Amino acid sequence: DKVVMTQGDTFTNTSGDNQWNTPLNWTSGSVPSSYTDVSITTGQTIEVGNATTAVANTIVVNSGGSLTIDQTSSLTVSDDFENNGTVTLNSGGSLIVNGSSTGNITYNRTLATDNWYLISSPVVGQDKDAFVTASGFATGSIGSNVGFADYNNTTEAWSYYQSGTTGSGAFTQGQGHSVQLATAGDVV
């Protein structure tokens, strides 16, 4: 067994820029390492932005605290991640938790056009029906097709989700889907 010494650090936003990568924003005066237990307190808004590669041992986002990972950045947590506040992961950004993760994460995926795109679920356990209901997918001119489809290798054809469908279950990790938005720029 190995012993890992960790230290605690709290985001204070002393500089006022809300950025993870600003040493002045932390009680320790330095940016967290993979051995740092991070706390984001009530009223604090922090962004892992500006092409930042952020790390921490554990993270707790307290009620009223906010963490955003922008589209050019990543956050890797060596152990556990606990969200009691607001956490947002923007399309293109990365959040990797090597321990357990609790709380909700909002994933913003903005697609530039109303073309077809290939996607996979950024989280395990996301319900397909809830995902389709909450997204701005196109609707078909024939029947009740929705702009969400799986490719069937046996029939070598796309299988379109039907409006009003229930009981589809959760996304399968690593499985791709095709989506088409009703309007360019809609968030999936």
C-alpha cells in the first residue's frame, strides 16, 4: 500500500477572474495539484477555462457554488467528485473522475448547423427518452420520426426514434447515435 499526502484548498476568487488556473484564487496561493482536495464554497463561481488542464485529488462543489469546464479545457479528479451546487461541462471539454461521482452535471453541446451529427452520451446512465424530450431535435415529414437514430448493423439501415416513445432505456457507454437539430445552434 502507498500513502498519499493530500492538502485541502478552497477557491476564493481573490483576483476576481473566476479562473481555476490563477494561483491567487486559492487559499494556498497555488493552483491545485492531483494531491489537492478542492472545495468550491457557496457563492463562488469557478471556470476551468482558457485551454486549462486542471487536476485535483477530490472536489466538493457546495450548494450555491458553481464550476464550469469550457470547451477547450479538461479536469481530472484522482479520487471522488461531489456536486451539491452547479457543474457545467461544455461541448469539447473533458471531466474524468477516477473515483465515485455524485450530483448532476449539465452538459452543453451546441451544434453549429441543422445537419446530421454523430454523438455518444457523455455520461453513464443517461435515459434516452429524457434526452430526446429535452433536446431540440428535428421531426420527420413522414410518420413520427425524430432526429435521433441508431444504426442497425444487421439491416444496414438507420433506426429512427419515434415521437412519444417511452421505455427506451439508458444510453450504452461508447455507442454512437446520429442526431439532427430542428434549428442550427440548438443545445443538445
